[in-house]
Amino acid sequence: MKKQIILFFLVLVLMVGSLSGCNRISPSYTTEKNKFVGTWTYLVPSGNDSNYSFTYYFCSNGTFSFNKTGLITNGTFDLIDGNLFLTYNANGTKQYVNCSYVFSENNTTLTINGAPYTKQ
């Protein structure tokens, strides 16, 4: 009986120990996500001497706003498998967008799906 109790507690400790690391966020994830925080603008050349811009506003709480010539989209962002993952509602339907991204120029340029955004 004593061996069964010891075995039970040993298994219990191993289970709790293996599950306790599931909710940890790595420091590199936090550092990378914090690079997004701020205002990022992409100046779109129109070819007619009049430019317009797209602007992302990324907040430290994981939310974002996207302004595309007056059309504003709000949602949440996360980093999943090395990509920028955006979630937002469009006409009452939840939308998900998986974007490639690269930081350059000492983290002052953020290229999202090939479009270079400059930190403001």
C-alpha cells in the first residue's frame, strides 16, 4: 500500500511538472512582439503625383487598428510560427490573416507581405 501511494504521488508530481510549462511565454516572443508596438505607415505611390498611405497602429495589449484611406479596421495581433497573425471582424464575420513580416533598418522599417512600413 505504501508503495502505491508513493507511486501515485510520483506520477502526480510528474504530470503537474510537465503541464506547468505550457503557459510560459518566452522572452524572445515578448521582445519580438514589442517591436510592433507603435505607428507604422506605408506610403503607396499612385503614379499620379498624389500618394496615399496605409497605417497600422499596434498596441502593447495585442490590439491593432489599420487605416486604409479612411477605412479603419480594428482587431488583435499575435505572432504564430514566425508570422504576424491578425484577427478582426468584417461585416460581423471573424477574419484571420496570416502575414509574413521582416524588421529592418534597426527596427524602423517593418515589411508586411512585401509592403515596407516606416515607424512614425
